[in-house]
Amino acid sequence: MSEAHAFINFLQKPEVAALNSDYVSYANGNLASQQFMQRAILEDKAIYPDDATMQRLYTINAHDPKTERLMNRLWIRIKIGR
């Protein structure tokens, strides 16, 4: 195993992931780490949104290149006022 893989494995240990989340006030994807995290982080709705908030969230899908070009051109026209 490379050093990079060993480092990634280390960061994914629940205790380490919890320390990192506590330090940067940012969620992580390691469910097992939650038992080691500060309650203030876990209860902060800006970091871990509640179910009601999650229902209102959405993702933005990628567009095909032709649509992306059109959107960029339209946005540029808006920015320059033409």
C-alpha cells in the first residue's frame, strides 16, 4: 500500500474524522465518527441539516456542452448589458 493510501485510511478512522470535523466545523461522511464528535457540531443545522431542510435541498445537474455554451453566452450578455 502506498503512503497516500495509508494516509487516506488514517483520515477515515472514526476518531480522526471526528477530530477533523470538530476542528474545521464541517461535516464528514463517516457515520461511525459521530459518536466521537462534539455535540455542538452535530446539532448545528448549518453543518448537519435536519430532515425538513434536507427535503428543500436540491442538486444542480450537469448540462451538455451545447447548453453550457448557451448559458455562458447569455450570462456574459447579462453582465455586459447587451
